Amino acid sequence: MTDLEYLDRAEAVLRAVELNCDRINEETDADIDNQRVGGMVTLTFRNGSQIVINLQKPLHEIWMAARSGGYHYRYDGAHWTDTKGAGEFFAHLSREASLQAGIPLTFRPLQ
């Protein structure tokens, strides 16, 4: 994957996270505060816990830090998949955000 392809795909992930937060806040009372600074999005939950998602441009990866730990994702041609087997990015983000929000939440890629 070229640097430009990586940036296009990775930026789409960050945009999807932001749009999912907007949708979740409209549909639930999760009240997730999301803030983007450059290639990083920080999700802050009511209990003060955070999930940080950031781009790692030199490695062509997306990193996610949650209460349970840190995760690295690479694009496999179809999905952003964890490099150590934790699964697909949006499914994993949904699990982590649900745990931190205390209610079931679903994050999904842009259509």
C-alpha cells in the first residue's frame, strides 16, 4: 500500500469513528465526547475513561489505546485487523467502548 492509499483508508476510519460517536450520542445516552487533533481521536466516556485512536503513518498502522491495553491494526486488503489477533478494528472498538460506557455500543465503517 502506498502512503497515499494508507492515508485515505486511515482517515476514513477516523471519520467513521467521529460519525459513529455522533450517531451513538443521538440514539443512546452514552454521551461520548470525541475530540480530534490531527491524526488522533480521543473518546471520553462519562466515567472519565478514554479510548485513544491514532494514526501511525510510518508503519501504515492505526493504534488504539483502551483500558484493556494497546492494539495495533494493519489493513489486510479488506479490513483493519489487529496484528496480535484481537480481531477487526470496528468490532474491537465496539467491545471496548461498550465496556467503558457500560452499555452496548456498535461502531461500524463508513458505507
